[in-house]
Amino acid sequence: SAVISQKPSRDICQRGTSLTIQCQVDSQVTMMFWYRQQPGQSLTLIATANQGSEATYESGFVIDKFPISRPNLTFSTLTVSNMSPEDSSIYLCSAASGRFDEQYFGPGTRLTVT
Amino acid sequence: EDQVTQSPEALRLQEGESSSLNCSYTVSGLRGLFWYRQDPGKGPEFLFTLYSAGEEKEKERLKATLTKKESFLHITAPKPEDSATYLCGGGGSNYKLTFGKGTLLTVNP
């Protein structure tokens, strides 16, 4: 299993600003993902972070709003850009050894936009 | 479109009172059915993967089973420390996980 850390654990941001969330895995992994979790809702996949190439975004999520980097096999960042109160949520990073393997999740970043 | 539905939304049990959580799925080319436990303020913790109908897996007081349309998480003689939200996710042919909204389990002493 992989151990995943995220920074920051929580933040309160002003409308119109951007926040970058970091995700670090303790071992090399093939797959890294970013999810959003809103109260009472399912985990929603934002994008798959691809090492060495552009992330693959899900319907309803765009690169300009959620730019993602993945410079190597253990690290990824998600930026939430030009934030509005609707972006208030928990953002989770996950990792898996292979495309169809179980995913391990980080502790999440709780974002509040005022 | 892949879909996963969990029931009930919330379940309250007395310590020692066994029960089951349900996960109904419609996932194209199911590659695996995943169960997670999530405690408040934490990320989901992996519990089980089930790959084919008829498969069962156990861990302490938990047993997960899988049919062609649904999965069950059976909790035998639960303890207060089993209180958490249990999430079910289906992994399809496109490798992405589709999650249900979860079942909030509360076990009273």
C-alpha cells in the first residue's frame, strides 16, 4: 500500500485567488488522481494526473480552472484558480500502482472560499 | 453512464447488532468493486476489492460479497469503533472509479 500526504490540510481563501495543493506519495506509482468531495455527495473525479504529459480531465472540469502538474512518479499538484465560494470543498489525491488496482487516498485538503 | 447507489444512507446499530450495507452498481466492463471506510476529517481507507460474482473477502468483523448487480458489506457484531462512512466504488473498463454517496454507520455502545 502507498502512504499519501497532502499539503495544506486546510485553508481559507478569498474569492478570486488561487490555491495550489500538493500531493506526495511514499513510493513510485503509475496512476495519480484528484477528486472533489462535497458534503453529502459522492467522490467526484476531477482528473487523472499523467506523468510527463497533460492531465486528463473529466466532464465539467477544465484545465484553466484546475491546472495539474505531475513532474515525476511520486508527486502531483492541483491548483484551484480564480476561486469562488462554490469551490469550497474537500480535495483528495489518490494513487494506484496500476490502472485497475486499488486506489489509496491522501487525508484531503479542506478548502473554504470566502 | 456508470452508476453506483448505496443504501441505506444512514444506519444506526446497537453494539453487537449485525447488519448489511448495500451497493448496487451499473458499471460498464466491471474490473473491480472497491469498498472504503472514511472517518470524519480523513481520506478514504481501502478495505476490499472484489473482482467477480461470488467472491467474498473478510477482515475482522467485515465481510464483503459480490453479485452481478450488487455488493454487500456485512458487519458482524459491530463495535463503536466501526462507526464511519462506508464508500463503495466501481472500477470499469476505463479504469476510473465511480463512487456511491456512502452509508453513514453509527454503532452505539
